[in-house]
Amino acid sequence: MSKITAARVIITCPGRNFVTLKIETDSGLHGVGDATLNGRELAVASYLNDHVIPCLIGRDAHKIEDTWQYLYRGAYWRRGPVTMSAIAAVDMALWDIKAKAAGLPLYQLLGGACREGCMVYGHANGVTIEDTLAEAQRYIDRGYRAVRLQSGVPGLASTYGVSKDKDFYEPADADLPTENLWSTEKYLRSAPELFAAAREQLGWDVHLLHDVHHRLTPIEAARLAKDLEPYRLFWLEDAVPAENQANFRLIRQHSTTPLAVGEVFNTIWDCKQLIEEQLVDYIRATVLHAGGITHLKRIANLAELYKVRTGCHGATDLSPVTMAAALHFGLSIPNFGIQEYMRHTADTDAVFPHQYQFADGYLHPGDAPGLGVDIDEPLAEQFPYQRAYLPVNRLEDGSMHDW
Ligand code: EZ4
Ligand code: CO
């Protein structure tokens, strides 16, 4: 028994907002969990402060599964990003405590390492194809084996994934949502040109990925997947929104381009049909937004039955705490696929000192007991919360579209 004596939510903005849960125990050990929900941060902070923390005090920190069930079933109101991010933060912090108590890096408790490291992909983007490919080459030169390519669309002033600062892409960029314009026709013309040029210039030894960010209808996505087939993508991500999981059937009927989805998923129920019908190849649910290590393990185990691999979301709005948890998890499961990796700013790295390290295209979580990441609270205090929204997206006639 290791009694939870205190828990607090720390909100900090070292370049972007992060919500962190820190749990303390009577054994002197503490654990950290990430509860960041981009653009809706304070809702999760309130869920934790007002509704979860009162239930945690006095509980046995080692009862991870029981605490998960208590918070999930006990709320009565199930699922959803706010609830599941809050549960995830508790779950991560409790795994951190348990692994520290055992004196082991977390991956050892999850079954031990299945591989030497977790292959990651970086983000190369540019306004023109030329710029994007120059960026991609920079990643390859730094040792990356996989790169996501996003390029500006001729005729559109801005598009998803193309940033001003090349190293630190940050879509939550304003205190009221930025308005973007979108044209599916223009995009469907330019995306295949990007990948044709990429294969010509970068060759075939690098994995190439692309994110559609939920903007197409099923038949449009089928056309894009088919057009991209000759360039052998590692995956095509979020080709359509997945509220209606059956949408993916149409894409599958037309193309062998591997498909990935799931960064906005919260539970195994969002993944179930896609996995069971083998409609996707990579499932992108994360430790943070899908209920923690305890729940992501269930998703990965289900996926393994159908040869679906993981490809966890890892954008900058997932803190180094999530990155550490994802790496322990990825190292320990048989069906790991790839991990998204966007570097955080120096201020974020300083607020969250961490053990994980990049080498030769792989990240390794390190061998410190626990998650191998912590929060520097006095430093975190120096970066107060700043409201920041993700953009919204409209078609050229003014209709709202998916961002
Ligand atoms: O838009 O993390 O694959 N990565 C992505 C990200 C998401 C942001 C949303 O918070 O799609 O850039
Ligand atoms: Co994405």
C-alpha cells in the first residue's frame, strides 16, 4: 500500500499550454501525468481539480486498474476527450509511481523491451514543393528514417501543417481561432505532385507519410489514396473523419495505400470497427487522449489480432510526459509501428526534464526508474497560461469545413 496524500494540477505555457497532474504518496514517491487537451485545457484541469482529485486522496497508488475502473465506470458519463484525458493523467502518474517503487524503467513493468528503440517520424513542411523537400532532406541528414510531408497548396493562402517556424510547428496560434480557407479541388491536384517529386528527389529508402487532417469525403479520399499508390507511402493519415467508421470501407475498396487514423480517438470503442474490419493499418490513439497506458494497452492488444500496428500521435501539444509514456509503451508491445515526434521548444524541455533520447531515427525512453520525466514546478510557474485556440477552416464560399 502506498497512500495518495496529495494531487495537484499544474498549468504552464512554456511556448504552449500544458496541463500536468502530479500525484504524491506517503512513501515519498511522486508521479506525473499529462492532461493537455489542445484549445480546451481548462476543462480538463477543472475535471481533475473539481471531480477527480477529491476521490484520489487516501487511495492506494498501486491499484492502477481499480482506479481506472473507478474513474471510468464511476463517473457514469463515459468516454469523451475531457474525461479520458483526465483519467489518462491519473493512469500515467500511477504507472510512474509503481515503476519508481519497483526501481525499474516503466517498459520493464509492461513486459520488457521488444525492440532497441521506437522509430519516429518528423514533420517536413514548406510553402512550395521545393521548400518541403529541402526540409525533408534536413530530417534525413539528421538520421530520421521516416518523414511526414505537408506542402502549401497553390491558390490557398495557408494550409494545415505548413508553419512559419519550421522546427516548432504550432497550430494553436491565437487567442481566438484563426480562420483558414480550404479547397479540396486544389489540394487533390497538388498532393500527388508533392509525392512524385519527393520520390524523384529523396529516393525510396525513406518512409514518407502524409496527413489529410480529416478534410475529404470517402470517395475523394479513395481517389487520393489511389493517386498516391505509386509513391508507396508509409501511411495516409486521417483521410476522412472517423465518427462514421464505415467511411473507411470505400477507401479500402479502391487502394492499397496504408491508412492511419485515431489521434482524436478516446476509447477502444472508437477503434473497434476499424480494427475488426481491417479498415486501417495503423491506429493513432494516444496514451494521453485515450485513457492512459491501461486503456491503450487494450487497444493495442485488439489491434495485434488483426495485424494493425500503432502509430501514436506525438505533436507538440502532447507534453514530454506523454512522449515518455508513449516510448515505454512502444518499446514493450509487439505491434508497435511508428511514433510521431515533433521537437518541443527549449523552454518546454527545461520545464519537463526528461531521459528519452534520439539516435539514428529512433527514440529510447532511457533507463531511469519510472517514466523518466518530471516537472520543474518553480520554472513552470514562470510561464502562466495563455488562451490559445486551434484554427477553424472554411470553404471558399464561406461554409464551415473540418480543420
Ligand atoms: O493537428 O496535435 O498528426 N498530427 C496532427 C496535429 C494535430 C494537433 C491538434 O492538437 O494532426 O498537428
Ligand atoms: Co494528424
